[in-house]
Amino acid sequence: MIFACGHGRHANRLVQLGYNVTGVDITQGFLEIAKNNAKKKGITVKYIQKDMREISFKEEFDRAILLFTSFGYFDDEENFKVLENVARSLKSGGLFCFDTFNRDVFLKHFLPYIVVEKGDDLMIDRNTFDSATGRVYNKRIVIRNGKKKDKPFFVRLYNPTEMKDLLNKAGLQIYKMYSNWDAKPFTSDSRRMIIIAKKEIGKKMSNWPPEHQHTTPQPPTQTPKSKHQNPKTLQPTASSPKIRPICGTQPSSNSWSLTCPIFGA
Ligand SMILES: C[S@@+](CC[C@H](N)C(=O)[O-])C[C@H]1O[C@@H](n2cnc3c(N)ncnc32)[C@H](O)[C@@H]1O
């Protein structure tokens, strides 16, 4: 089951790999693209136009996915509803994979402006964070073929602790957690959370994270440059963050280049 499947890039690929896939999205236009691509590939995918807050499948799926920062589009109650719907749609023992920002680290490296260039086209993100709602608001502008379109959106950001509690409340428990798609283990410094949660009916929710995933703060390793320097005044060096697109719709193609007017290229 793919929640918010968009134009079907994951669904179509998974079907080509031999899986039986149902994709749900609210945007009819994306589903049309998904269906056309599936047709061209000669594959059959079940696409349904539906709001993920209103999905009512019950114990039908072995796996559920919700990818590319597609969680957190609603108010807190409705975001939770999405997780409940995911949990209900899974069979016992089923797995749910989704990816989202790690709020703790997102805020440490908050970028108010991000510009992504592709040829002559531009995507300009203007971000503000509202700590009352936990949402990052993006007044996105896309300039494509010389035409400007406003595409504002917000995403609710969660920290790992909140996310664990929310999943548990929905009947899911964190099974694995990574910081990127190369399966790099999650640490407190990870910008993203790639979470695999498991539906385990009747089982007590386990603690998270497993011991090896704890990151213990280390004392600064910097040594004084001269004997006149007082070691106590040294600050830990923050490794300079790489500028990356930090919005959910970053392009998958490597052909995009990135500049940030505030923080440099
Ligand atoms: C960032 S895109 C990701 C699409 C897809 N997961 C991917 O990785 O290509 C977010 C998707 O969420 C869908 N979406 C937004 N609100 C939705 C809702 N209430 N119910 C279902 N899908 C929704 C959008 O139509 C869009 O396809």
C-alpha cells in the first residue's frame, strides 16, 4: 500500500519488481500520470483517488509506505489519523516505512531561503518556523518557462521522541530507523528520519532507540592552538553544514544544482 503515491514512481517500480501494489493519492492529475506510465510499461497497478485521512482498509496489507516527506500536512489530530489509517490497513506484523525531517536538527540548521536551479527554471523556498504549531511554513515560488507560480505549503515537524510516541499511540512501534536511504544508522545529528515501524498487536511497545543508536555527547576534541589560550574558553567546532534542499519536494534528478543566497552556494 502506498499512501500519497503521487505520480506513481514508487508504485510502478514496485510492481515491475513483482509486488502487488495499491497506490492512493488525492491529486487526480498525479494519478493520471501514474496510470499512463504504468500503461506504457505494460503493468497493472491499482490506483485510488482518496484522501489519506479517510482511508479505511483493514488488515489488508503486508507493507505500507509514505515517502518523500508526505507526512505532516494536516493539523495534529489529522496527522495522527493518517498513522491510525496506516496501522489499520496493515496486517499484524506488517511494516510501515516513511521519511520525514528530524525537527531537532532541522532547527539547528534552519535555512530561511533556499534556491534550487534547473536550467533557467528556479524553485525558491522561503521558510519560517512556528514553534506553537511545530510547522515549517514555506512560501514556495516556482518559476518554470518564465512563468511564476506560488506554491505555499506547510509541514509539521516532529522530533524522534514525539514521533515514537505518536507511532506507539497509533499501534506501531519503531523497528528500524535510518538517517538516509543508504541505511546509515540514525543518530541525534541526523537531519532526516527514515523510519520503519511495525504493527505488533498485543505486544508491549519496546524502548527506542536500541542502545547502539544512542549518541552520547562528546567533549570538544579541539586542542589549544597556543599555550596562551585558555582551554576552558574553547568552543566545540560545529562542522559546517552542507547546504542542501531541505524541503519535501526536492527533485530526484541529479541535474538540479543548488544555491542559497543567504548561506552561499
Ligand atoms: C511530496 S509529494 C510525494 C509523492 C510521492 N510519495 C513521491 O515520492 O513521489 C506529496 C503527495 O501527497 C499527496 N497528498 C497531499 N495531500 C493528500 C491527502 N490528503 N491524501 C492523499 N494524498 C495527499 C499529493 O498529491 C502528493 O502526491
